[in-house]
Amino acid sequence: TVGCAVVDANGHCASATSTGGLMNKMCGRIGDSPLIGAGTYACGACAVSCTGEGEAIIRSTLARDVAAVMEYKGMRLQEAVDWAIKERLDEGKAGLIAVSGDGEVAFGFNTVGMFRGCATEQGLMEVAIW
Amino acid sequence: MVGWAIAVHGGAGVDPSLPAERQEAARRVLSRCLALGASALRAGRAAVDVVEMVVRDLETDPVFNSGRGSALTRDGTVEMEASIMDGRGRRCGAVSGLTTVKNPVSLARLVMDRSPHSYLAFDGAEEFARQQGVEVVDNSYFVTDENVSMLKLAKEANSILYDYRVPIPETCSAGAGAMQMNGLPISIYAPE
């Protein structure tokens, strides 16, 4: 799975996710990536793209929950991401990247690693796996 | 005005002993995509345009398992899926079951922009792709030798159910055997 989350200079957020799904999957299987609110979500608060165990991400409405706790509990982006990974995935294995409308970037995962990178207008640029 | 920011991912669930050259290839692709996105944001492009552009680039590179190099079904075929969401107005588009569309994320964008719906799948999505004139390719474009090998290993393991590739055996870490996922040692899991 690949994904991207962006906030532009006007504070507008967007996200996109694309995948081939899982190796050896049943024909006709739908994963989390195309499901808005599960693998992908964007609103005024943030933009999120998820990857990993699709069935767990669907059950947890992972991407939407990051936005929801920002909207309803007032959490900051990284706090919301950490909460969603810890409290919503149960024993599922997954990760996500996110940006907020305020220009923050965040990520979280409970797998061994996640291929990821981020850059900001302030000059941060980072690529990491583990 | 706020500062722009961009984040990308190429999948979770990485084999702890992923070979250094595979790690380097992944870092190289991610860096290239970040630079592409950052350049567009510096130029004032809208967020929704940038996410589509960056994901298109990721889909075209076989390092990750979307688009070219896609994961395979148990029949050895490709069924790709993608979505896009514009936070401004919470507009969205999604597609599933694509077999010939070169860049699924762009078809998802067209579902959002040019259809009355949010989600099209399988034959309907392929028909919409042709109506919209998006680039299509033979299914074989998406199938790489590496993924055919991985499917064979997955079938032999008879249990790879989630979004993780089975690595070639010599890349498996013997030291990571204590952790398990889906009833299998975590060490057999590699990047998606």
C-alpha cells in the first residue's frame, strides 16, 4: 500500500491511498484503502492514510477516528494518532501517516516498521523505515 | 496562511532483516516522491492535486505493491484499489477491483470530480475508466517476477491473509522468531 497526506499553504488537507491489497488474497476482496473513514480520510482537522492489516483498519475506522478525537476531544495530531493506534486497533497490525490543518505531521505504527517520509515548509525532511 | 506539510508511506509490516539494498531502494523512492510533492506545494498547488500526483508516482514504481508490482490474488491476477479525499468539503472518490487502469488513484479522483458517486468497483469502474479515457495497460504490466515468486511462497505457506509479502527465505530473520502474527513467525513478513 502507498499513501500520501498533505496540507497546502492555505490549510486545506487531502489524502490518497492506493494498493494491490494482499498477496494471495481471495478474488473480490475489498481492503481498507478505498474505504473512506477506514484507510483514508481528510477533513478540516487533518488528512490520514493507513496501511497494514486491512480488516483491522476497517473494524477500527482508523483514519476517521484520528480526525474524530481531534474534533471531539481536542487532541493534537500526534496525540490523536498515538491514541488511535493504541486504543482502536485491538491486536491488529497497522500504521498511518497524517498531517493537520495547522501544518503538523505525525505517524504511528505497531508493526516492526513502516516505510514513511515527511517534509514541511519549515525545512524538515525525513525518510525512515523502522 | 499555514505552512504546508506532506507525509507519505509505502506500507507497514517490514521484515526485520530486510536486505540493505531493498531498504535503500525504498528510501530512494520515498525521497523522490517527497521532493516531488514539496516542489508542487512550494509552487502553490492544492493539496488534492499533490496527493494525486505523489500517489501516481508511487503507483508507477514497482518497489511498493500498488500499481506496477501490485500484490496478486490467489489466481495470480491483479485487483487494485484506491481512494482520494479532499478535506475541503469532504469530497471523496474510490475504486476497487481494477485490472487494467495504470493509475488507480487518478480514476478515484475522476469518480470524485466527474461522477455522481463516491465509489465504483470492478466492471463498473473499468467501464467508467474507458468513458473517461484514462490510460489503460495490459494486466501483465502490473505483474512482476518478484510478485509471482512471492505468490508462490504465499501459496506454499497457505496462510498469508493480510497485507504483507512473504520474503525469499534467506531474508528471514532467525532472531525474530518469538513474535507471531496471524499464527506465523513475524520474521516471515516483509514489506507489503
